[in-house]
Amino acid sequence: MIRPATLFALAVLTAATWHSVAIAEDAPKPSVEALVEATASEDATVRREAIAKLVELQPGADVTIPLFTKLLEDSDPAVRLRVMNAIADAGPAAVPGLIEALKNDKAAFWACLILRELGPQAADAAPALAGLVENGQGEIRREALLALASMPKAAESYLPLITKSLADEQLEIAAIYTLGCIGKLPQEAADRLQANARGEGLLSLVSLWALARSNPADQELNKQAIQRLAAGLNSKYPLVRAMASQGLVSLKAPPALLKEALKDDLSMADVPVVRNALNVLASMGPDAIELLTEALKHPSVQYDAILIIGDMGPKGAPATSAVAKLIDSDNLRVANEAVVTLGKIGPAAKSAVPQLTKALEKGQGSIAHNAALALGRIGPDAKAAQPNLIQAMQDAEDPGLRMLCAWALVHIDAGSQATQKAVAPIVDEAAKSDNPVLKKAADELLAKMKGAGN
């Protein structure tokens, strides 16, 4: 995904990449000095390992904030990412330290990014963020606005300040986005956004989105916004496409309206356009099945569409036939994910048993493993695959595949004599294994077979 560090796109595209900071005031501090020194090593690997150790030690804000500021200027992107992840696990406990970091000109930019990711959990930082919007420097003002957008309830107290920011050309789009997230528009702001919406380009699109977000009961306005945003998905500008995608998701538009708006985008050959449309479909759940099935016809986005269907679990059942066809794809990644998805659908994917049986027989590595797993998840309706599972189990050199076939057979028909006779030596082998996963699976299968025999 493109993550340009500019205006609204930063809010839309980078929020998920930044994490929060763990800052413990009273943590033990052994070896801290040596680790801090190691973070200055010319060897990027040494720097990364030093950061990882510092995370474990949690030396306190007096060490963390200056170090955090320094290392985020590192030339190695992996080091910068490690630092962001290093500040990640404390959640609300990180907020006091981040508020302190907002007072440091070099740290404030990064602190805003992390606070934005924390969102409502960081509401205590709202006054400090508002202070930066009013008195900060350069792009930090914009980042402070976007951080406020992530905590709309707390940001509502600063509506006059946010509205005032509309007059600043460098802040206007970020301010509009923030107002849209809050969902309340002072009259002065509403008038300005209505004027903007009559124009063209990103400013117009964001303004129309914010108006719709703030007036959910205005069906005509929301319909207009959805149509404009859907058209924005095939803009030649990545920034507009990204905004259009996220805007459609956030409006929670009626599925029928979204289907109508997106159907043309899914027929396009432009991969970024189709992927943005898929991002919107993912937010619709089962209502998107019809269009997702259509997307499966496009090789460039098949994998993306299958992932979305798989996330629906049993509700993805209407796409079973289309997904099963992709087991024969020349793209092994697509073929494997098709098998996985049928397993997630479970018993409702029973019509795919023949294709899954073929994948079990001819598949290599993970495809065979996932085919056995899928057949077991389908359960009794996969009974036709029993002979194939027994044969695969007996032929397999891989103990993991043998155990998966045994697991599938037990879940298809635990009580049959054929199953129990075939599975018994495999379960016995696993029970004696040094592998705790195999031993645990063996215990569960034995219990299931005993229960079925009673």
C-alpha cells in the first residue's frame, strides 16, 4: 500500500503502520548504558538487537524519549520500524510519555503518529495536541490534527480551533478530515465544505465525504458522496484512490448502493483500482459475495478476493464453486489459499470435496496439508474422500501430513471400523512422538474415537 507522508493520505494510509510506545518509569536498568551505546553502532544488526534488548528492560522515559527521538532519525528503515514497534505494547500506559515527547520538537512528529494509532485510548493527549495545532511548527501541526481525528470524542472540545484551521492552506484537508471523523460541523465549516464540494479534485472529494459523515440521515447527500467516491477509485492519482477507498468504508453505505457503485471498478484491468474496490468490499461482509465472486475472474486480484472470502468463514459459502475452481490455478499461492478458504467455509463447502480430494492426491507440501484439513472441517459430508485420505495417510513420509489425514478421517467418521483401524497406528506413532503438538493431537483423536465408539 502506498503511504505518502502528505495531507489526508497520511491519515488514510499510514495509521496502521505505526505503533505505541512502552515507557516504564520504574523498570530495572541493568546494561542500559551499554545498550544505548550499541544503538550507535555502524552495524544495523547490532543497532536492532540493542533496541530489542532495551525494549525488554524498559529503562524509563528519561532514557526512552531521547533515544526514541535519536533512533527515529536512523538511516536504516528497519531500525526505525523496530523503534516504533518497541514503543508498541504499553497502550494507554505510553500516553504520559508521549505527551512529554510532544514538547520536544524532534520527537513531536513521531509522537503524533503513535498517538493517532492509539486513538481514543490516548484522549488525555488531546489538550497537548490542540496546543500543537495552534502553536506548533510546520508539518507537526498537521500531524497533531490527524491525531485528534483518531479520538473524535475528545477532539469535539476543539471544534472552533479545527474550524479555524480550515483557513490555513497547509492544514485544510487535514482539518476537513478531522471534522468528518468527529461528525459535527459548525455552520462556518459546513458552508466552506459545501463550497469545496462543488469543485473537483481531492479537496472536493474530502469535503463531500465529511459532509456525508456529518449528515448520515441525508440520503441524497450520502448517495452523491458514495457515487463520487466510487468514481474516485479509478482516479489516476494514488492519493485520491486511497481516500476514495477509505471514505467508502467509513460511510458504511447500504450494500446495494455500494454494489452498484463498485461493479464497474471490478471489471477494470487496473490492479490498484480493483484492489481499492476490494478493500471496500471487505467491509461489507457477506453482502459482497456476488462481487467478490466476480473479482475471482481477474488473475491479478484473485488472491486478495479469496482472502476476503476466507475471512467470512461459513458465510462465504455462496462462493464455494468459484473458489474450488482456483485449486487448479497455476499460481500456487492462489491454489493454496483456495484450499484454505474452503476449509474455513467448512461443511457448507461440501460441493468442493472432489477438488479437495484431487488437491490431496496431487498437491505438494502445504496444499496437501491444507486439503486434508479442509476435508476434515467439512466433516461427514466429505465421506467420499475417506479412501483417498487413508491412502494419502499410508503413503505420506511426512508425519505432519499423516496426522492431518488421521485428524480428517476421525472428523469425517470417527465411529467407523475402517477409520479406527486405519488411524490407530498413526495415532499411536504420534502419541510416542517427542513433538508436543503431535502428542496433543493424538490424545484428542483418541478421545474422539472412544467417544464415538460408545
